[in-house]
Amino acid sequence: MIDEAGRTLSRGEKRIGIRPQEARVLRALLDARPNRVLRADLIAAMSREAGPNETAVYAHERDYSQLSVVMHRLRNRIADFGLVIDTEYGVGHAVIDVGSAAAALAYYAQAPQAGPRPSISAVARRLAHQAEAAA
């Protein structure tokens, strides 16, 4: 559940902070499930209803780089909820529920697809810390 006003994302007992642009992009991805969303549509969602402290209009070249930053942060944040953002180059992005943070980490560690793989190092560190604490 996304609370854009409170800037939080929750699922069950878990709750994390989320930035407004991340919330808008995630909302667009979740609303389109199971379909994919084009980058252009995610850029439009990212700047839609931007507040006075946000830049609502980006130069075209900045749009894609800004979306890349938002997607990177979003991948790290939602991996804890067992959600991953699947990218099919030339087609679009989709949110997939893989069930757990460990499954999300395994998903991203699969054989590389065409194009760059997202980093979820924060999740990997958290899982390693939990495994050490359990041992």
C-alpha cells in the first residue's frame, strides 16, 4: 500500500519511507499490472502532481536519467517487500511479486539480460546481516 501523503510504503507489518517521485512511479507500475509501462509513461507519472518543492518539468535529456535514478532507488526499496521491477528493453517495465527479499535478490542475480542489471546491494547487505545475526 502506497501512502503518498505520508510518504510511506507498507505491506503487512513492514513499512518504509518513500519519496514522492518513487511513489508516483510505483503507483503507475502497480496500476498497470500485469501489463508493462513504457518509460515515457513513467516519466509522465514521475512529474505528475509534483509539489512546490519538486521540479515538475525536466529537460528531455534529464527525464531519462532522472527516471533511472528513481528506478534504481525504487528497486532497492521494494525488494524488501519481495517485489522486483522487470525490464524488457524496448517494451517496458512491470512489477513482479516474487514473495521475499531473498527471492528478489535471487531474481536480480540471474544470468544477465541485455542491458544493465539493477543493483540491490542494500538488500544483499541486509540479508547477509540477518543471516549472521541468526547464526
